[in-house]
Amino acid sequence: MGSQRDVLRGRVAVVTGSTRGLGFAMARLLGHQGATVVLASRSEVDVAAAVERLHTEGIAASGRHCDTGELADVEALRDEALGHGTLDIWVNNAGASGVYGPTASTPVDDFTRVVRTNILGTFHGSRVALPVFLGQGRGDLVNIYGHGDQGPVALQNAYASSKRWVRQFTETLRLETKGTGVRVHGMNPGLVMTDMLGHVTSQPGYEHRLGGLQVVVGLWGQNPDDAARPLLDLVTSDAAEFRDLTKTTMVTRGVRNVLAGRLRRANRMPLDVTVLDKD
């Protein structure tokens, strides 16, 4: 595995929202290719545990508490990375899902929470990483897309619209940094079997519509390690974007998961639905 591990040797990578799920898988992937990785989440305990897990695998890693909705936290995360000598890769992965149900009755604080993490967090990460990248004439910024980035999704307006914004924001950054040596990427990992996907909050009266989610995930869901793999191609090539949601891919993945028995009840991802109290 020698040369394979060395492909990112000497680089420092930040991944937000990286103590579990897709974020941890991406940090681990970059670390196994030689990068020093900096982890971040809102929980100091989770950060410490995730860093220790990477250390046991021989990965150089550090981390810190970071609420991506707070610019000062994100600036401190940048400084943590620069403490390793450089900053080469920044992945804006931290994300939040919204309450399932119509926009007209969506709790205002929930909508604000999603916007604060998915939109403001992506802006903050980009805002602190890009000046470093532009100053050194190189660097890879990766923003994570999601369901809704290409069009409206009923009953998921907060999350879907935020991911549409991330896509537009990313494409604009790509235009603004053209010719600078800085590369801006978008990555849509598709359905990933994570805690965020398995824990859903619904408005009253809409929870029954979530019954098919386990089947959908069984057909098209991926484990975090598989979903993370395209990240390496992005940061080691000239590709600007990764999209794995073609019809051919969806059919192939569905057939593969059926053959793997993932649709059997015993193998389904647990689904925990919380229904909000009626006003």
C-alpha cells in the first residue's frame, strides 16, 4: 500500500462535521492517503474520540470543537490546521436535516438551524479557507451537495433549498477562482446510511409518509466508506464535480443492494421517527 498511502503526503486537510458518518469516513480516507487531518464537530468529547480512533490506525490527526455557524469557531479551525504547517484541503461537510413537513407549518427555529449550518457554515468555511488558498496559489475546497441541489423537494424545503444554494454558491466560487490555481469542487454522495438519515423528525400528520424511507435506503443507500471514495479523485485530479446519481448508477446500485439482501427486514437501517408536538 506504500505509494497509495503517499498520494497526499505532506498535505493538511480540514473536514467539518467529521466525528462520525460520512465526515469521519472522508477524514479517514484522506488520512490513509498520507494527509494530516483536522476533525471538527460541536462536541469536544466526540472530537477527542474520533481523533483517537484515527491515531490507532496510524493517521496523523488533530481536532477541535467547532460550530460552523460561528465564524470565530471556523477561524480557530483554520488556525488549528495552519499549526501543522499548511492548509491544502478544506471539506465543508457539516450539515443538518430539517423537520419533515410543509413549509407553512415548519418551526421557524428549525428552518433557521438548517440554514445556519448548511448555508452559513458552508460560507464560513469557504470564507476562511479561500484567502489561504489564494495566497499560496493552490488548494482544494470541497462543498457537499445533497438531495434537492438540482430541484425542489416537497416537504423538505429547508434542507433541499439549502443544498440548492450550496450548488449555486460552489459554481459561483469556481468562476471567481478560475485561473488562480485554487480548485473548487462539488460532491453529491447520494444516500448515505448515517445517523442523520436514520433519525427523522416529522410534523404531526406526516410521519406515515416516511414508511418507504427504509426501502429507498435499502435500494440506493451506501455505507459511509463507499460514499467517501470519490473525494480522493476530486482532490487528486482536475475534476470540478462528482455526481453519482445517474439512472444507470441508480439501477446498478439497486440491483446490487437487492442481491446483498439489504432490503430484508433484518438488514434494514433502523429508522427513528420523532413527531413534533401539536401547537
